[in-house]
Amino acid sequence: MTLAEQFKCEIPTPDALKEGVLYCSTNATNWTDIWTTVATVVTALATVGLVAGAYFAWQTAKKTLDQMKADSAAQSRPYVHAQIVPSIGGAGAWDLIIRNTGSSAARNLRATASVWPKNDCKVTADLRTVFGRERILPPASTIRQYWYVGKRKPGQNTGFDIGTELTLTYTDSEGKQTYTDTFHLDINEFKMTPMGGGGVEPAAGLDASQKKLSEIVTALNNMRREIAD
């Protein structure tokens, strides 16, 4: 059965009714066109989903690659540190050690102290010379300088008897990346630091063999301090 609303009729000419001419057709649903349209929409949605998935996959891969590059750079870069340790030159004195513990050379290395002792001396003058010149510090290498040589009479060499902020600036081995680190150095904060003694002071009037023994004792104490470091 075909319902009336499914019919569509046309009168081709004004005289068509007289002549009994009438064109009619049905509005039957065209399922082929409908399914074609649905398939097109589904395909478009699937394509959008694939594009979105590919974009997120690319973002994830990019983040992973960037992290790998950062990890590689962190493992291969130079790491330069500064610290003060008991001096190998004698009890009561302190040495400055600048050491590269990284895997590559530190280039264009400079050191800058925030404050300097009021009284300049040979120790601080030498440190100014070391700090004022750019240098290369290879991996596992060390710069060691006197930092403080102990209490002296007024006008004699002393060094850094005050605290200061030591800033190290350097670049990687290719000179592309610059690094800056600041270290607080103050001998007054190390009140209970173990230090090697100077050995037994021999009495006056020793003969040659006894003096030689005294020199050996002094040398052994110096070696002990260096090994402890």
C-alpha cells in the first residue's frame, strides 16, 4: 500500500485536466543516498580521530626526544664547584679548591668574589690574579690556591678571614651554553673541622740524623693532610 502523502503530482499544462494528463510520482525514501551520507560522515569523523591521535603521538614523541636531549646534555656538561678545605700547607690554614667533576672541559672559567678583605695581601693578590683570567678546566682537574694562611701579625699575609660569595661562570666545551653557580665560603663557619697537626717540634741542638727524622715527620703529616682531602 502506498500512502497518499507519498505521492507527488504535477499538472504539465493548464489544459492537462481536460485532456486527462497528470504526472504523479512517489516520495519513497532513497536509502542508498542516506547510507552513503552516513558513511561519509563516519569516515570524516574517523579521519579527524586519526589526525588527532597522530598529533598527540607526535607531541609525546617530541617531549620524549627533548627529554633525552636534556638528559644527554646534563650527563656530558661540565660541573665546576668551589669549596674551602684544610690546607696542605700547614695547620690553621685553608685552601680554595675549584674542581670540575663533569664529563667535559669547562671553558672561559671566571671566578668573582662578592666582597674582599679590607687589608690586601699576597694571598688575596694572587687570588685576584687567578680570578681575573679566563681559563680552561678539563674534567677531573683542580685549581688549588691558598685561601687563608692563619692568624698573622698586622701587615702580614692572611687571606680571606671573612665570608664571601664566590661566583663561578663558565661555558661548555663548545662555548655555546653558559653556566653560573655561586658558593658561600666562610672559614668562620667551620669551627670543628678536623685538621692534621704539625707534628712534634724537636728540641734545639739536634744532630743531623735527628733533624732528618724531624723532616720526615713533617713530610708524613703533610701527606696525611693531603690524603685526607
